[in-house]
Amino acid sequence: MRILIADDDYVSRTKLKSILNGYGRCDTVPNGESAFSMFEKSHEEGIPYDLISMDILMPDPGQGQDAIKNIREWEKKNNVEHPSKILVVSQLKDCENILSSFDEGCAWYLIKPVSPEDIQEALKKLGLIE
């Protein structure tokens, strides 16, 4: 599985990479703009991301929800047959941000801090592991 982790916090990025490394090859970026660039590059290379872990509370440039929206628009415009699964991992736990993330196209939402068990359960829910 190919995985992209977008989080502005180095510790969170490192922790997620440590957990997700057991499931596939991980790339990390510090913001939504870089996440979208890596997403596009993965399609150019012919090896798109199966999973994108996205924090939504990141400083500009590229808030997480904007990146999710841009990814989903790009996939639609380019008739992507198997869209990437987007897992939001955020400190934000209010209904507005959670619902907005789903509206933009995330498939699952976890609230930080996350455990390896939380990630495993999310991957199961997303159909990425059994």
C-alpha cells in the first residue's frame, strides 16, 4: 500500500509514519499544498496513493480541507477509477469540522492522539486491510 501523511506537526507526522510503515510505503509532507503536489506526482508516476492521512488544522499554505477538496476535484476531472482513501487525523473534534471533512471527501475521521489500534480499525473500515 502506498501512503501519504500530511501533518504540520513533526511529532504527529513521525508517530503516524511509525504506525503506518507496517502497512506500506509512507511519504510525509508538512502541509496541504505539498500533499496535493505529491498526490499529483504519484499519478504522474503511475503509482497513486491508496491512503492519504490528512491533518485539517495546518497553517497556510494549504489547509487540509482545501487539499481534500482539490484532491477530490482532480480525481473527478481525471476520471480516476480508484480514488485514494482519505483519513483525517486531527485535534479538531467539533461537529462542524468533522462534517465539513466528510463533505469535502474524507472517508474516515480520527481525533488525536491516535493509537496503533485506532489506525488499524480505520484501515479495516476503509477496506484497506482485513
